Amino acid sequence: MNNKLTPYNTGKVQIGAQYVPPKPDYMDHDAEHWQNVLTGVYQYRRKTRTQFILYVVGLIAVFTLLGALL
């Protein structure tokens, strides 16, 4: 089945005869990574990941100290 639209014929000019629908955008992992870096999303994720790691290390330290006291 041909999904191409029939051009509008005015008698002298066929309007839409050369129209090609745009291809869908596809971003691979590298393109998405660089877009995130350029828009600043990467820095935000890195900062929250660092905060999470510090939080977990702090919890481990607190529980270790509590375990040593008991």
C-alpha cells in the first residue's frame, strides 16, 4: 500500500509532488548524553548522585558508631 499523498494539481503546477514526510528523531545513547551535558542536566544528576553516596556513607558511619557503643 502506498501511503504517499496525491499532489494537488492546479493544471500547471503539482503542489506537494516533492513532499517527503520528516523522519522521526532518533537519539542514540551518545547523542542523549551530550545533550544532557550541554543543557546542564548531567551536572544536576552527578550532584544528586554524589549527595546520595555521601548520605549512604553517613548512615553506615552512624550505624557503625552505634554498634560500637552498644
